[in-house]
Amino acid sequence: MNRPDHPAPEVLRIFETRLHADPGRVVLRPFHLGWQAKHAPSSRARELVDDIAALDEDRAVLEYGRVLADFKERHWQTEQIFSDRFCEVAEKLGLDPFAFSPVRQRLIGSYFCHEYTFAAAALMNPSIVPHPDQSGMMHGAVRFILSLRAVGEGHISSVAFREGIAEADGNFQLWPQASFATSVELENEGEVDTDDVVTVCRNPESSLSNTVIFPITEQQRNGLEDLRLVRFDHGGGDFEWIGTYTAYSGHSIRSELMRTRDFREFDLQPIHGRAGRNKGMALFPQKIDGRFAMVGRQDGKNLFLLKSDELGCWDDEGTLLMEPRYPWEFIQIGNCGSPILTDEGWLLFTHGVGAMRKYALGCVLLDRDDPTRILARSVEPVLTAQDADRAGYVPNVIYTCGVLKVGERLLLPYGISDSAVGFATCRIDELIAMLD
């Protein structure tokens, strides 16, 4: 059980628990020769298969044994993954599978796979939502899903998950995870160049805490960044888990949606319209006056309230909601996840950027019926990088993409200098009382 260690500024209490980048966590992924030979990937792949096919059977068995000795215990269902990968390669190259022994098939599959350390460089910018399964929860406890931005080789960002339980008294515990992970699978392999919705599925035998969502489409090629998850209430007990994130191609960005009802199947959907070109959009957990609503930074500096009749299209430039007012946010402000509905109104965590590009967390209270009305906001940061937390991949940054309401308290996971994830807790009434 994790328990608070020492008080943070004002009302937050910080836990000792930290999640760090871990080069030991690996996932087995397809290796595409096209990355190195863009003009003739098929011929190079065929040459590789021919080289493996030319081995006599004893040598093939020997080489496959070496592969298993190195990698079998480092991954889950390793040999099945090799077999599946061989089938994909055989289909693309027009090979006759029956021309290869089972051992040689798996050996070929291994040459078209590689290990990827998806969280070797950084782990940061978490969001947190109630789990779809709340069975067995008592005394106000909430089972939750934590999403994390994991940065690996090539500075490519993916989405990782952790499950856990938050208690009404503010304490929490994370479920264990394996040293290896599994990647979601694309439902239709021909969709990588699409500009439409793509569907990915979690391996049915893998837990969510051991699942990673990697970039799929060309627009996502260089990363899925800063997922802001929210449990959206469609009414009548119909809930959908929706996240906004930034799809980075390496030269352009676009806001997209991740949509799921069970965290087993995920739709990745582009956001169309003028607002979709911006980063950091956060969806309200329910409609406002019959329309979808988001908070976003449309001009690079200020916060706007956006509304739309369609979840996938945001053409309205929005209404100006907040401008920087205090020194710790003079450069720019942004949201830190979806607003949380409280008895006093919508509580929205924000981030401000001040001198020396230091990021700090604040919050603002919005009117429940008219979120364009600001009732109160933080004059000083709620949480800021101090002491050892100032050092990291990107120094002097505290950032979150979402907070969990647990009874009368909040559980706040937050990124620390783009290198680690910490946790804090506070009472909602005490937090609101410090706003001006």
C-alpha cells in the first residue's frame, strides 16, 4: 500500500511511489526491411528468405535454437509470434508455406521481428480514469486505468497502461506487470495509409497492464503523444472511454481520438476541422447544452472552450476561456486533462509556463451550467518542480493529462521533467478553498 510521504505546496500530499523509464521492458515487434531499403523492400526481403532457405535443416535447427535461447524467456508466446510473422511475410512475398519446415518457418519469422524497448527513454504525462470493471469494490474504492506516454528508441511515443485501485482515504496500489509487453494488433493490415478510423485490438490473453499501443498510420508515425482519457457519459448508463491525443508524423501534428468501451478494442479516429490542428484538447465527460465540449489552446497561449455537434469534427474556433494572469503562467497556459464535475462546478487542472520555461500545475473552477464563467482560479501553482524533480529529460516540468475523483478526494498522477511519473492526493474541498 502506498501512503503519503510529505506535504507539497498548499493542499497536495505526495507519495513516495515513482514510475521510471525502464529499458528492461521490451515488446516483440515486426521488423520491416523497407525501413532500410525503401526502393526495393520486397526484393531485399525475398533475398533474406532465400538465404535462410538455403541453410541445410541441421543448421536451421541450430540457428533457431540460438534464437530461442536468447529470446524465448524474454517474451510471451514467442514461438507463436514467430509463426504468425512468417505467415505475414509469406503472404506478402507470395511464398508457399508448405515449402518450409515448421522450424524454418519460425526461424524466418524471427528474422522479421525485433525487440523494442518502448519505455527506455522516458515515461511521463499520465491520465487516469475509472476502470470499466468496478465489481467487488467496497468502502468507496475505485478500480482505475492509468495511461502513460512511453518514449522509446527513436524518440517515438506510444501508449502504455497500468491498472490499480484507489482508496477513499487517498491511498492507492498498482497492479503488477511483466517485464515484457504485447502490442495491440491492427484489425485490417491495409489501413496504415488511411486517413480514416483504424481499429486495433488487445491480445485476448494479455492483460491491459502489459499492453502497448504503438503508432499505426502515417500521421502517427513518430508518436502518439499525451493521451487525455475521460469516461464519457452518453446518458442512461452508457459509458464510453474517450481519449484525445496528438498524432505526430515527424513533420506535422493532428489531434485524434482513442475510443473504447472495454479496453480490448480501440478505435483511433482523426479529429477533422480547424480545431483538430492543435495539441492538447481535453473533452468534457458529458455534453454541455446538448453538444460535445472541449478545452483547448487554439492560439498557442490561451485556453478556449470549444463545442461541436460531432465528436469527430471540430470546426468552431471556440470562446476564449482563460488568458495567463500570473507570473508562473505568463508564457502560456493549457489544460491538464478533462474537467472534473464537483458540487461547486467543473474543476479543471491547468499548466502554466513561466520564466526559464518552467511548467507548473494550477487549477480553475468553472460554472457547472456555463463553463465559460470562471468562478475561481489558482493564484500560485498547486504543484511545481522542486529539488530532485527539476532534473530529467526535459527539466523543470510538472505535467499531467488527467485526475481521478475518488469520493471526496482526487488522485493526481503527474509527469516529472518528462522522465518519471509521481502521484499526489488531496481533498477536493481543500483544493477549491485555496482558489481565488
